[in-house]
Amino acid sequence: MKTVKIGLGTCGISAGGEKVYRAFQDELKDHPDAFVLKETGCIGMCYREVLVEVSNGNGTAHMYGEVTPERVGRIIDEDILGGATIDEWLVSGEDREVGFFDRQQRIVLRNCGIIDPGSIDEYIDMGGYRAARRALTQMKPEEVIDEVVTSGLRGRGGGGFPTGTKWKFTRQAPGDKKYIICNADEGDPGAFMDRSILEGDPSAVLEGMIIAGYAIGADEAYIYCRAEYPKAIARLRQAIAQARKNGFLGNRVFGTEFNFNIKIKEGAGAFVCGEETALIASIEGKRGMPRFRPPFPAQSGLWGKPTNINNVETYANVPWIILNGGEAYAKYGTEDSKGTKVFAMAGKVKRTGLVEVPMGVTINEIIFDVCGGIIDDKKFKAVQMGGPSGGCIPASMCDIQIDYQQINRTGAIMGSGGLVVMDETTCMVDVAKFFLTFTQAESCGKCTFCRIGTKRMLEILERITAGEGTMEDLDNLDELSEQIRAASLCGLGQTAPNPVLTTLKYFREEYETHIKEKKCPAHVCSTLLTYTINEKCTGCTVCKTACPTDAIFGEKKTVHMIDQNKCIKCGKCFTVCRFDAVVKD
Amino acid sequence: MAEQTTDKFKPFNVDLWKYDGQAGALIPLLQSAQDTYGYISEKAIDYISHVTGIPSADIYGVVTFYAQFRTKPLGKYVIKVCNGTACHVNGAKGIADTINDELNIDYDETSDEGAFSLLSVACIGCCSLAPVIVINDETYGRLTPAKLRKILRSYKQKVKKEAQTATDQG
Ligand SMILES: Cc1cc2nc3c(=O)[nH]c(=O)nc-3n(C[C@H](O)[C@H](O)[C@H](O)COP(=O)(O)O)c2cc1C
Ligand code: SF4
Ligand code: SF4
Ligand code: FES
Ligand code: FES
């Protein structure tokens, strides 16, 4: 029997996936025996959503992209019933989308976009829970930890601390009550890896947590998940209930002496709560403020007990490592960085979506080989890695490998996996301002330099992008950065200057052009632009009415013009024009 | 059964408190209150204080710390503009400007008749559709100011019609 599988990851749903699903459901009423309808999580090719995979029941399958409810009828008639694939809608098979999957190595995403995340049976069919069974019934906790140490796995939440070592510390910490926490707060405002994993393969994360609990001797766990991710939370609840029913959670897991329970805590929307000590305060019901470390959570964490906290992707790696061995994992990657890394690809790249590559590939390989290069073949300018704590790496340096040390050397960080590609139409001063606006708003306010210093920096950046900056401002930015870095308690403050420092380092002339020539070379900073009206103008007079300074003139139904002496560059005419006739330069 | 108060307060899930019986349940309690009423009123804070014994001022401190909690009700149509990195570099500012212009509301504001509220959110996970907005549960992607204006006008029409029906029905 044929199977129709619909990608209902976040992006799939946003692109109308549920409507396509319902259209297939309707068809099922007319042809109940023609096919089985299933859903799955993020397939990775978000740029071609809505994605529909048709499997023929004999092991072969093909995938359609950009499916709409209107296209469903033809897929049913020609393909499902008629047995002929519709070539012009195909995204996979033959020579299509060359490279997107070949260069990837899927360990974390092994089931994402393949299984129905609502079915524990499908997870088990793919080998799920075998690793936990093996660990609990055949391995000593120390052996589990050794395997993770051998794998070389480092925390994927941004810090990159060796996971095996962290587990060892928590195991060795005195006390018989210990906790496991999964950090699913995903604070980077340009990233969706953890969300896609939770929505696409929630059981993999639970299994990793069970193994961690056994290894360190914890019987209780929390998943701290953003409340903005309702679907991930629903998936987790479902997966937890099913695991409990199967005896993978609760008392006497797999018939052993080991008891383990997982609870979900919804985060309430504060970036700083991704920081581990703030996260713990938040689970305890307090304002999520970081505290000084040491003691680290491994010694004194939740309710003062030893606590092991890891990121979603970190846990999702663990079952694979236990099943295949630490050495198999360590075969991927570089000397310093082992295994794979998931990236959420966004920005000006052709194939946006979720990719997982072995460490050691170069940034250029990800952008050009996996993701097909820059949209409209514009000029590649930089990538931003690590979100508000990270930095911009210029195109000229993108032959470096995905490796903690190599990336740190540029001034950026590996981060949690947001990779935003920028082209010649992105203004680097504006990007720095964007991140600083974010960190400034999210500073918890405990440290003066983080609170006031970021505000001062933001004011400077606002001046520069308004054409009112001076060259001294650049030195002040450097100086403030140093002070904030040195005088902040937590990573938020310590890393907040990174986006500014990296852009200053690699794109200094762009700052200088804003200051000296009062121009934004990328045409982004609105007050530095010149607005003109082109021949697309229909003379509708809408811009003329909207202009606050009467700078626009022209008769009804004739092309309008802008008096540059009167124009205050507010951009109103640009947003009100319905004919794209106002252009900025 | 959840405890009742004297006014016409619908009881939200105070049982959460009884389950955990520890301070950690304060945030879930607030979330439950917000789910029930759409926002956290002073009354809700006093009520939670009464149930838990936590001083109102401390609860207020927690409410204002987290972006999720609102102390004012939202409009009928809640417009969330994604200001994640990908949407930002793809022109989220022009999107917000268009909404300001068309509906006359800024971030964290609600239009006079309570029809529209405007919020800013971080990445909503569909960067491939950037720039993106969400109106209630419907996502609109690959927006341009012109495309957005059409969408907003259709919502304005809807609001007008709904108001009309309401007056017709008396
Ligand atoms: C301001 C700030 C925000 C953070 N946000 C996150 C986050 O969203 N997700 C995450 O996993 N780690 C985040 N971290 C890192 C955590 O503090 C912690 O190092 C991590 O959860 C440990 O897990 P790992 O070793 O598996 O990476 C953040 C750190 C800081 C300083
Ligand atoms: S560095 Fe900033 S966010 Fe971190 S504790 Fe200090 S004030 Fe709060
Ligand atoms: S940018 Fe503003 S001031 Fe200038 S012409 Fe357009 S509407 Fe008028
Ligand atoms: S959400 Fe569908 S492919 Fe990513
Ligand atoms: S940044 Fe807007 S959806 Fe990701």
C-alpha cells in the first residue's frame, strides 16, 4: 500500500501543511484503500514546503515540494491512483537538489522528517529505546559515562563543555538526590534547531535524558521549554505518556531498580533564563536571574542538589553514541570537535532549513554545496554564528572548518546552531545594532555594566546609523565592550559585545562610511538613504498624502517626484506605496 | 474542585499549587491564570497571593520579569511580527512600519476598539518564509509592504463586519 507523508514541522504548518493534510484526508474518504496518510516533523528542506512524500510500498519513494491543497487532486489521480509521478513537482530523486543531503551526516536528525513524532512505535521501529535498554541492563553507570567521554561530545547549547566530564562531576558530587535538566529554552532569536528536534523526534531527547539520569544517579528530571513552542510541549507530553506506558519511564525502568520521571516546565519568555543558573531559579519559581558560579549546578543546582544540565541536541546525540559506541562518533569531526552539528540555515541563502553536518566541513561547503549558494546569486558578505553572543565571520574567512577553536579564533562562537547568511544588501552596523537591541532589552539588570553599558553602546550605534556618529564613537565602542565583558556576571553580558566587536574588526570601513560619508552602502539605514519615485508610479497620491513634510509633488495620475531638500527620510512613502514605485538608494 | 473567590472570577487551575506545594509552581499558576483570562489582572495577583501566601509585590515582580506575562488584555486579533535575525535581515522593520501606518498601533499596543494588538516575537521557526507575521494562528510569510497592506485591509473589513453584526443583533 502507498503511504503519503506530510511534513508538519513549524515551517510546513506555516506554509499551509495542515490544509494540505486535510485535503488528503478528504480524498481518503473517496479512496479509502488507496493510501495511508501520515505526518512527520521537519524534513530539513523548509525552502520547498509544503513537502509531501509518497512511498510506493516497495521501498521506493519520491517527494513533492510546494504542494498546495489545489495540487492534491492531481497527485491523487495521476500518482496515487495512476502510478505516474508528476515530474515537474518533484524535489527528490534523480538529479534534483544535488548535494543537499549528500554532504549531511544525520545523527541527531536520524528520525526527523522520517517518523511520525506522535508515535513511540515508529521510534522503536527505528531502533529507539534500544540504547537506554542496553545502558540500564548491561552497562554500569561509569561505563556509560566513559562511552560519552570517548565520543568527545561537547555541549551543543553554546558553551561546548565536554559532556562526559560534566556527567562525571555530577555523578561524583555528594548527595543521593540529584536532578537532570534539559535546556530547551532556545533563546537565539534566529534559530530553530532545538524546536525542530523536539517537534520531530521528542523520544530521542527523552531517551538521552534517561541514559543521563542512570549514568549520574538522578531519578527526577525537568525539561525547561519555551512557552512559545506549544507544539514541542505537546509532543513532549505525548512522548512522555507513551514512554511511561511502555515502562521506559516511572518506577523500575526496563524492570531494573532504576526509577526515573520527567516533568515539563514552561519558560516564560526571558532570554537570560537559557543561562543555567537563571534557568534553575526560574524552575524554582523565582525571577530568572543568574547567580555567581561556582558552585556549578553539578555541585549545587536545582533546590540546592547536584544537577546535570544539557541542551536538547546534546541529549539527542546520546542514544546513538551508546548504540554505536563513542569511537564511532569520534570518527566524525576534527581533533578538537567531534561528531556532527545541526544548523538552522536562514537569511540570504537559497536552501534555508535544517542541516546536520559532520564537524570539520567548512562554512563555505555548508553555504554553497549543501545550501546552494546565495539567493539571486548576489555577493556573499558574511555569516552570523552564535546569535546575540556570537559574531559575524566575513566571507573571506569562510574556508575555516566547523570546529570550536577555529570559530572562536574569529571572534564568533559555535553557538547553538543558528547560521544566518548575509549578502551585500545586509548592513553590518545594522546587524550589530539588531543584536545589541536584543541583549540590551534582555539584560536582567543585575550587573551595572551589562545594564547600562549595553545601553550606551546601543545609543552609539543608533547615532552612527542615523549619520550622527563620530570617529571617537568607534573607540568608545571598543572601550565599553572591554568593560562590559570584564564586569558582567553571566554569559549574556560577557558576550553581548561580540556582534559589535566582530563587525568592527572585519567591516570597519562600513562603520566609517556611515560616519564620514553619511551613507549606508547596503541601503538599509533609512535615514541615510535617498528616496526617489520611478516610472511604476500611477499617480495615486497616497504617498503625497502620507508625507509628513509635503516633500512629494505631482498631479493625480502622473508620476510623482520627491523634493530632496524637504525630505526627512522617514520612509513613509516607501511603505505606503502599493506599486513598489518608491525606491531607496 | 478549585477554590472559588467571591467575585465572578472563573477559577483557573489553582490545583497546580496543591500538586507541587512548592514555590516552583508559581509560574505555572500564573500561566494558567493567563490562559484563562488572556492577561494577569491585579485581581488575579491578589487571588494567587491569597492562595499561596506569597506577597502580591513578589508575585508582581515575577510577572514583570517575564515577557510572556501581560498585565493588560489583548485585542481580538493579535498580530505578532517576527523580529528574529532572519526576518530582520529580510525587512521586518518595513513590516512593522506598514502595520503602524495601516492600523495606527505600535508594539505592545492595542487599537482603540480592542480589535488589534501588536507584539514583537523572536524567531518562530519558519525563517524560510521571512519576513513573517502571525495573526492569531494564521502565518503569513514572504511579505512585502504591499502584500501585507492587502492582508491587513481584509482583517479591517472583517472587524467592521463583525461590529455591524453585533449592532444588528442589538
Ligand atoms: C545568556 C545565555 C543564554 C543561554 N541560552 C541557552 C539556550 O537557549 N539553550 C541552551 O541549551 N543553552 C543556553 N545557554 C547555555 C547554558 O547556560 C548551559 O551552558 C547549557 O544549557 C549546558 O548544556 P550543554 O553543555 O549541553 O550545552 C545560555 C547561556 C547564556 C549565558
Ligand atoms: S551579565 Fe547581564 S544578564 Fe547576566 S547577570 Fe549580569 S546583568 Fe544579568
Ligand atoms: S521619505 Fe518621508 S519625508 Fe521623504 S518623501 Fe518619503 S514620506 Fe516624504
Ligand atoms: S519545517 Fe518542513 S522541512 Fe523544515
Ligand atoms: S527569524 Fe523570523 S521566522 Fe525565524
